[in-house]
Amino acid sequence: MPTVLRFDGLRVIVYPNDHRPAHVHVKGASGEAVFVLNCPNGPPTLRETFGLSRTELNRVENELAGAVATLCAEWRRIHGRI
């Protein structure tokens, strides 16, 4: 399971055998969230969450928005398509 980004104790993961649309799983000690990337320009949108607070989700969303081009490129590298 490729971790494509780390920040504030969270891991951003793209699973190799996952489905479209392009999305990432964000995992931390307190929970997990899934964000659709909306490639190529974003912004990422929350699809679902388990255990992360609204404050954490806002922080994650902002971090992902700043890295959306890189995350879309990683999805493309792993899956060969968007």
C-alpha cells in the first residue's frame, strides 16, 4: 500500500488495486477519511470518514488541496489512468 504523502502524523495512501475515480485514503491514529481528488485540478472532496474530527478533516482537506497535482500524478503512476 503506497504511502504517497505524510503530514501531521497522517498517511495518505493510494491502493494499487483500487477503483476510480482517483481518490486517496488518509489514515491516522484517530481514524480514516477518503477524499476524491477531482483530478487534475481538484479541489479534493470528502467521500467518507471514520473517527476524524471536523477540525482534522479541514486540515487534511487543505493539505490535500495544496498537493492535488502531485497526488493525481501518483494515482496515474500507480494506476496508469485517472
